[in-house]
Amino acid sequence: MTDTPSSIIRLSHNESPFGPSPRALRAIEENLAHLDRYVGDELDELTAAIAAHERVAPDQIVLGEILDVLGLFLSARGDPGGEFIYSEPGYTALVDAVAPAGGKVIAVPLNDRLENDLPAIASAVSARTRAVYLVNPHNPSGTVSPAEEFIAFVRDLSNRALVIVDEAYLDYTPDPERRTVAGLVRDGHQVVVFRTFAKIRGLAGLAMGYVLAPAELAKSLRQIGIGAFHGLNRLGLVAAQASLSDRAHITAVRTAVAAERESWHTLFRTSGASFSAAQGNFVFFDAGRRHSDVTAALAAQGIALKQSYPAMPAWLRISIGLPHHNALARQIVADSLR
């Protein structure tokens, strides 16, 4: 476990304060002496490791944190005015990137359980839909759609439009293998899955992720240089590959986060505050007052929390930090809920 690199306690970016896998740290240390060399076999080695891990063909994998680039690429294909559907409030990296190429964003509110509203999303799809972007577990609510229902929904919807599923937080759930839609990519559906090493694997500072995509789409992305060696770095590649195989580290972080998250949920239940059934490494709740009032109280104790959601102005998302940071934040929030 690691503390924050400054006196500021940052509980705003869903980072993992529990640090990377020891295997990843060793891989970084072993490669520090080779920073004078460009990326070589490391790219193909990580791609092969991901292919084995995900049970997909290597040509269906594109490396990198490419959500924004993917959004711009898809928006630029075809005539201007292609529509991109997402849930609101939500993570907007992909949909924010579509405007320069003439893309149009269609926001669908979450349902009353603060989950992706699957029927409403399906109703929003039209001949103009370029892609549907879903985050599962959702950000900021942390809710997870029922596994069988969600997979069937994505499979059926992919017959009408490309479906992009961001599974950045899926490994925080106790049963990610049952919930992932990666199998739909393997089966040839028009589905893209995004994963990142920045969350449970603790490598946010190395900006490494990947997508699983239909082979033709992956080929098109690579043809314009996305996922090429010059956009990646050796330390990120070797650390990602080392962390991929460390299941014990994933289990330990998942367990620690679940315990801290439940402490937050216990506070909300005791206080009578409304909150979501979050399953990521953050909580989402109704503070019952202005967002700025609570964040100011947290900031006075050195806790940074900035993100707000105009559609839900009294709701806050707080990332899971180290236990003593969480305890301090809970004390402040408990006072605000009185």
C-alpha cells in the first residue's frame, strides 16, 4: 500500500492507493536501464499475453488508453452528424471526443436504481447511431447491470449499432468473468470492450489500457498508428504484462476495497442517506446539500474532491483511498449528513 505523493489526499480520480503488483514494480526496475532504446518485442509480448488472458485473437487487440481517440475515429467515419449514445451522468472521455468530427451526443438518464437504463438506451438507437457507449460498472454510480440481462442486451443491440463497453472497474466485482461481454467479441459481434491497467492494477501513471474489437475495426485503428510502438513506452508495457498474471494482487485489492466500500455504505444506511449500490472503487451518495459545501469541508482537511454532476447536484462520488484516509473522509461526511 502506498500513501499519496503529497500532503493532498486525492479521493477524486478512482486511483488505486494500494499500488501496483510487486511483479510490475520488479519489471519496471529491471527495465530502467533500457530507456535509451525504443520499444521492441515488449509490444508483441503484451499483446500475446492479453490474447491468452482474454481468449481472443491477437489481431483483435489494440493497445493504449484510446477511448478518446476511438471516439474521434468513429465520429470521423461516414457523414457528419453520427450519434453517440451514453448514460448521464457518466464518464465522458469517448463522447467528448466526437464533436470535432461532427458527432452528436445523445445522453440517456440512468434509471431509478442509478443503473444504465437499457430499455431507454435501446429506444434511443436509430439509423443515425454510430455507437453506443456503456460503462459497466457505471461511473459515477458504480452500479452493475444484471449479468445475463446485460450480456443479452449488448448482443442484441450490436445487431443495430456498434456497442462499446467500458469495463474499467469490472475486476472490483466478485464475479467479473460472469459479467464481462468479452465473449461477444470472441463470437464476432459488433462489440468493443475497453480495459485499463490504471484501476485495480494500480498503473494509472503509466497510461496503459487496451481494447478488444472486431478484427476489421482493430485493423483500421492500427492502420492510422493507434496502438503502435511509438505511442507506447517500455515501462508501461512490461509493467502491464507482469501485473496481468498476478491474480493474488487483484484478489487482495478487491477484498480491501470491498471492506472500505462497505464501511461507507454502513455510514449511509445509518445516516439515512440515499446511495447507489456501487461495486467499483468508489461510492456515490446524496449529501443532501450543495456539492461545494461538502467538498469545502473535505478540502479544509486536505482531501481533494472536485467532480460534480449537474444532473444530480447534491450527489458526490468519493474514491476509495487508504483506510486512514477513508476514515477521515467518513468523519467529515458524517458531520455533513447530520
